[in-house]
Amino acid sequence: MMRKIVLALMVLLPILSVSAQDPLGSLLATIEKNNISLKSLKEEREAARLAASVNLYPDNPEIEYNYLTGSPSVIGNRHDFSIRQSFDFPTAYIYKSKLSASGKILSDITYVKSRQELLLEARKLCVDLIYQDKLLRIASLREEDANRMVVAYRKMLDEGKGNRLDLNRAMIALAQIRSEVLMMKSLRDGLQSRLNVMNGGESLDVNIAEFIQIPLPASFEEWYSNYSGQISELALLRELVVSKDLSVKVQRSLTLPKFSAGYMSEKVPGEQFQGVTLGMSLPLWGNRNTVRTLKAEHASIVYKLSEEELRIKAEMNILFDRVISFRAMAENLRTTLRDTDNDMLLKRALELGEITLMDYLLEYDRYYDLQKEWLGNIHQSELTYSDLIKSSL
């Protein structure tokens, strides 16, 4: 019962967490509703749950009827009838029922794990789309500025105040930024198409202008202690340990005697015999090494669980530290961009002839590259954060 409660929390709490905290939660909820793979996974889960209920009951009863003609004919014919039901040792049915319940829990956890992996992919696609949109915005502003510069230098050249070299430099800068904008739009369209496929073929608009960072605790240990219970990989292994232990107990029960009971009658002319039949089967050789094999498999899963607990915690620690680092770098660059915004100063200096067009373009490119680096750090922090909270999706 406790395991069922834990599983229910694994399924429900992530959904509540996504909708309540994650700014992308509503988008992921839409994808979860429309995604075709998830619909297929739900059917697979149902099939697995039904399969876990197989072989819970005794074998089918056996009914037999024999009609034997006598020779010579004067002795008459013989009629035999029997019905028999066989039973495993009673404890086998108890452990089979528990093993069936564990199998259903395993199918549910497997579904949760697959669902989380799919929503992780969807969340990363949304993050990539937001990132491309932000890049496009700053690139479009730069394109507008470059276009104004070409117009201005062409007008100056027509009026005899400029030179062809400056116009060519401005045109080259415009061509470069236009190519970059086209490439960004192509990448964004590709991401949008992939997201639409994940949304069951329906268009899904990621209408989010800014990343909203969800705060993390200062201590990884504090975060992990609250989060570790949701990690589906570990939950799956823990239930596999339970399931394999129950398999051992079932198989042990099957090494105990089997029983059968039934009714039998034999009828010949002038005589009839009928009564109850009882039987017992001694499984001396059929399952000789099965229990030992299952016990070895159980021990292997226990070791694997211990290893995975260490590996996943270490991996989560790395992801946690990377999110903190990327966020710190992004904040540092944001402060630098705010304090060194020389856009108006550069344009004024260019108009007054205090700097050359080449100097202006170099400074503008440097500032533009810094903006992209800032967005890149935010982008990486969000992708890493997505990996970190996968089991919350």
C-alpha cells in the first residue's frame, strides 16, 4: 500500500509542480495531452498491467472421457470419466498476487519514466525556441541599424560627402547580419516544426519573451534530499528489487508439493466404480536451479541500485553546480552590458567624425557578441536546469 501511495505522489506531484512553478508548465501540459507517443505509452502500460495479472489462478481443470469397446463383444463396452483440478502449494498464490501488484507498479513507473523523458525533450525544445527568438530580436535590431547606416552612407556618397569604401563596409556589415538573421529564422522554424510534431501535429506557440529562473536552494544536499524521492530511475530499480525478491519466493513455493483432487468413474456392464481421486506432485528436478538463478539476479539488482544511487547523485550535483555557474556568468554579463551600453555614444562619435566607420563596426560587433554570450549562458543554464528537474516534469 505504501508503495502505491509513493507511486501516486510520483505521478501527481510533478504535474502540480510543473503547473505551479515552471513557466513552461502550460506548454508541457498541452504537449502531454496531444502527444501521440504518450498515448501509445499509456496503452503499453495498460497491456503491461494486464500481463502482470496472468497466471494468478490455478491451472485449468482437466476433464477426461474414455469409451472402450470390449472384445469379445459379449463382455460389453467400458466407460471412463474423470475430472481433476491441480493446485500449487497455497503460499504460491499469496506471493503470485504480490508479484502481480509489483508488476503493475513497475509498469506505472516505467510509464512515468518515459513520460518524463519525453517532456524533457519538449521542455528543451521550448527553451531553444525562446533562445532563438531572443537572438532574433537583437539581430533584427542590429540589422535595422546596419540598414540605416547603408542608407545614410549612400546618401552621403550621392551628395559628395562620403566615400565608396565606407559604403562598401556598411553594405558588407548589412549582408553579414542579414545572413545571420536568415540562419536564425531557419533554425527557429526547424525547432517549431519539431515541437508541433511533439504536440500531435498541432501548432504550438511558445509565446514567452523572457526566461523566468526558478530559484534553487543554496545547498545541493538540501535540494537533493527533497528531490531524490521523485527520481524515476531509482524508483524503478527499487521496485525491481522488490519484484525479484517476490519472484524468488514464488519459485520457492513452486518447489513445494503440488496437489490435485477430482472425481473418477469407471463403468462396465453389470459393474460401476466411482469416487474421489487425490494426487500429489513432487517437483524434485524441474526447478532445481531456478531459485538460485533468481537469487543471483536479485543480488545483482541490489548492487546496481547502490551504484545508480551514487552515480545519479553525483550527476545531479554536477548539474546543480553548472546551473549555479551559468546563472552567475549570465548575471555578470548582464551587469556588464548594462554598465557599458555605448550605443548612443558610438553613434554620436561616428556622426562627429571622432571615430571611423571601421572603429564603429568593431565596437558594435564586440557589444553584439557580448549580448550573444550573455544569452548563451542563460540558454545553457535553462537547458541544464531542464536536465536537473527531469523527474519533476
